[in-house]
Amino acid sequence: MLEIRNMNYQIPKDRLILENLNLTVWPGEFLGLLGKNGAGKTTFLDLVMGLRPVTSGQIIFQGHDPQFLPQSVAEDLVFLSQDIKLPRSMSIQEYLDYMSFFYRNYDHDKEQELLDYFEMSPKSKIGSLSTGQQKKAQIVSGLCTNAKLMIIDEITAVLDPESRLKFFTILEKLHRKRTQSLILATNIAEDLVGRVDRVLFLDHGKASYHESSEVHNIFKLGDVA
Amino acid sequence: MKLILHHLTSEYKIHAKVMWFTLVILLAICYALSIDASKVDSVQIIWYSLVAGMVTSSAYKKDFSLKYYTAMPIPRDQLILIIVLGRVLYFIPGAVTLTVYYSALPRDPLFNHSWPLLMITYFIGISIFNAIQVLGDIENPRIESVPGRFESFLMFFKKIGINYILGSSLLVGGFILIKSSVEVLGLHFINNQFLIILYGGAVLTFLMYRCHHIFLNEHLSYWSWKKDGALATLLIAASIFPAIAFKQKAANFAYNHGPTPYFQAVDEIDQLKLRRIDTKIHDINAKNELGYTPILVAVRNGDLDSFITLKSMGASLTGDEIASASPLDPKKFKEKYNSLKLAILSNNPKMLETILQQELYGQGHNLDALHFAAHNCKAAVIPTLIEFGFNPNQALENGQSSLFYATQTNCYSAVLELALHGADVKLKDKSGKEPKDYTKSFQMHHVLKRFESKKMQQNRLPASTNLANPHLKR
């Protein structure tokens, strides 16, 4: 699915963010991404999405460089991020209709189910929603794409506890089906415990891999993360 | 194509309210500028149409989220195109305004009076503006490390300054380069308008390529002394110095001098050079692309010496000559001009007197001559016109005399000259209004009010006195 070989990334004229990173994400795998603030989680995901070029090494998604993905392959990749701002004048339904155009496997039936599940009205204007509600709209669009790889960048932090639980319930269902791979970047360690297959921990440019049960020990803070 | 249409439909839905509101405001402003649409100042229409789009497009940038677009499964070059095209929508109200007031727009080679060419030029220009904005947006979110304050300034300068200077310098400088190549190769059949469209298209293509390149290589977002420093130095030298030093020459060059050497000699006011031209080889009455003959250029410039020289060399001057006004003239009255109106525009009473003495025009012609002078604020020639029998109280179809036109353009010197030479300040037009009703200027009201009193009327000077230029003898 996704392969990263000897990848290094340096900010132009500045420090090395990621050093000699190797990773393989298998189909159906759920990978957690953890790290301190400024460790490079978002930068790593930008590289996987092809938004930045690597300094050296390779990233290969379904046999292609993410910076030059053909349309048919790009539809297998969906990105949900806290940094994405949705158009404020659109209603939720208009936004979902807009996004559905780009994904051939978009499931319109699932769309209504998810809107009901997250208790959202399709006619609501995005500008009138809170930040958490806007992220839920984004989550609905991402889940309906049925993309082979879903990348989630710290979107859970702004969700209320109930919505977070609902979101993870869905992710766990997807994980059990093993039809989609998931990469979840988060600052909330508990989100990963017992859910992910493994955790990629970034620290000072270096990557290490851990079991989800070891998450609390990563920061050496005991049960508090 | 489907992708682009899908995106533009979505963008329209997002921004429809702002667009319609902008259109209403634009049309209201243009209508409020004068009584009827045909007299709206053409330069203002173009300016407002452009500014409205620039302001709304720039305001939209506040909510712009690059990641919103980059997260979509769209190839990068198509992504840049749809972002640029989405912003072009903000300029549609401007395009509609230009279409509504099309008849008031200037007719010259730069803004060619062909609606399709005007629209193509307009959209290429605004696309270049939007491409430069998108270039800044692509660079902006990628900057994570700023070593120092000075380099921060340089990166800001690069994003704003170089991108805009690059775009405009390439557009202006490159156009002059291409135009000079056309001159050297003798390809005069290529119209200025087509050159602008072709070259504007090339600049736009370059900017789109640069957007795509920066998107793939974030190193280009940072300041590089080697590349960016050299480019900035080159641009500053290439664009600012010639623009200041050779502004008029560049403008003259952009608008074709003329097919014969007479034009250059007249521009240089060089009688010796003029006399040396062989009239058997070069047609002294050949017109340039603006419709001027060399003698008309001399009339327009108020250059009596060149006029006399050209006349002696056999240049013909009849009342039928029709030339467009110079594209550098800020005010337009009617679309076509004859030698009398060009002499008025020169604001040289001697030149006007010479033209009037040619007796090219019969009675009943050019009844709007004083109106024309007043509208263009050419006060020095008003006494000459009155001396030659033009009536300061002559009303046109709308019932307005020349004093109305002077008032509307806030030309104090013209108002003074007309009032002192017998213009009736209390005259009413067909809508029942007096000249003072067409100005909001307190000073203008004060001047007109003073002339209402009988005492001032008694003190009115004879037509032989030229107040604006008392040193000129009649």
C-alpha cells in the first residue's frame, strides 16, 4: 500500500526533521502516529500526501510518487486534517456533493447514515457550525469515499467525547473489515491504545515502532499521557 | 473539463452573493457618475471594474485554505488552474460592467473597440493577477523557518514584490520587446491588441508553470541570494529606471509612431529634419494607426512651426480629416475628432486661430466646439473661439451650453472665461437645471453665484480679452 524507504526530510536552510525513515503500511493496517509537539507528524503526513518533496529517499503509494499520482490512484487516498478549512458559505450537503465528484467509489447511502449518526443536518451552513462540527462534516466526507488509505491528522482533538467515541467506533469497524488502511496522527495517546496495530513514534527526527499497549511508556509518564 | 466546470459551479455557489452585490454596486457607481450612461468617464469604468474584482478576490484570500484543495485527488497542474479560475469569477461583475458601458469605452489600439478582443484582454490581465496571488498562496503556508528579520523581509519582498513586479515587468517590458521586434521585422499588420493577447497568454502560461514548479519544490519559496537576488536586481534595474526615464517614449513607442519619418520629426519638433524628408519617397499625408496624418499631429501638439513647414511641403488639411484622440488623453468627448477639435485640445490659441483661418468648416458646423473646449478644460482657446463667432450660450440637444460642461468637469478657468465672455449662468437645460446644479464644489457655486449679480454682468469683458493667458496677443 504505502512504502517509505530511507526517507530524509530537511526544511530548506534549516534542521533535519525526519531522518532515515523506513515504513511499510500493509493493506488493512491501522497505524498510529505519535510524537511531541513539533516532532514532525504533520510534516510526515504532508510528505506522504505529496505536498512536499522529500530531501532524499522514496515514498511510494500504490507504485507511484505521491507528488505525481494519476487521478485513478489519487482517489484511493483521502486526507482529513485539522488544517483544512471548509468553505463557510457552503451547506454540508453542498460540500459533500462537491467532494463526491472526485471519488468514484463514493457511497451516497452511507452519507445519510453517517449524518444521522453524527446528528448533523445536511442543510446547515458550514460557517454556522462550530469547529468540532465542521470536522465531523469532513469526517463524513472522508468515510464515504471508501478510499484505500485514510490519513487522519489530529482531527480528533476538537471532537467532544461522544463524537470521538462514535468516530473511533467506525474506525474500529473499518479496521476489522481490513478493506482500508488507516494512519492516525494524534496527541492523545489514549486514542491509540488497543486500537492500532502499531505506533510510529517520532522523536528528534528518528522513528521508532511500538505496540499500542506500550503507548503510555513512550513518553515515560506512566498512566498519564 | 468536467472537473473544471464542477469546481467553477461550486465556487459560483460559494461566492454568488458577493458577486451579485459587487455588480449592483459597480453599476450604481457608474450610473451615479453622470446623468446617462453614454457620458460616464471611460477611464473610471475600467478602473472601477478592475478594482472591484481585485478587492473582492483579495478579501477571499482570508478564507483560503490551500490544504482544502491539495487534499483533493486532483493533479497538481489542474489544481492550480482551478484555483486561478475560481478567482476569475470575482471579475465577472467587472466584465458585465464593461459590457454595459461598452459604448463609453475608448476606441484606440490598446483597448480596441471590438468587444471580443476587449474581453479576451481583460480576462488575460485578471488571470495574470490571480496567478500571481495563487503563487503567493502556494509559497506562504510552506515557510516554516525564517533565519532572521532581514531575510524575513526579503522573503516577503519576494512573495509580494517580485511576483507582482515580475508579472507587470514581463508584461510591459516584454510587450515593448516584442513590439520592437515587430518594427524591425516590418510585421506592421500585427495589431497591438493581438500582441497584448498573445504576450499576455505567454506570461500567464509562465506564471502557471512557476506555480506548478513551486508547488513541487518548496525550496523555491525561500530566499536565495544567488537566484532571487540576481533576479530582483535585474527587475529593479529593468523596470523602474526605464519606466521613469523613458515613460513618454515608451508610451509613444507602444502606440505606433507612424509609417513615415514625418511623425518622428514632428514629435521631435525638428524643422530641419522635417525639411530633409523627400516627399517623393514618403507620402506626407499617410496616416498612422490612430488615424493621424503628420500635420494633424502638429495640430494636436500645438506646434505651429511644424504645421507651417508641413503645409509648405504640401501636406493637405481639409475639414474631413478624422482621427481618434491620443490614447494618452484622459478625457474623451466624442469618438471622432477633426482638425478643429485637435487644435482645441492643443490649448494653443495661435494654432486654433490658424485652423479657423483656413475656413475649412462652413456655418452650422462644429457647434459643439465651445462645449468640447469646456469639457476638456482648455480655457486658453475659449476667447479665440468666441472671437471667431462661436456662441457661449449655444445649446446642444440636451439644452446645455458650454458652461454646463465646464461646470461638470470642475474647470474653474473655463467657467471664468465663459462667464466673463457672456455665458449665461442662469440658463436652464431640458431637465430644468442650471449649471450650478451639476457641481457639488463649494468654490464653483461661489464663482457662479458671483456672476449672477448684475454688477458682474456689467463688468464682463469684451471677447478680445484673454484672461487665461493675458500675455498672448490677439
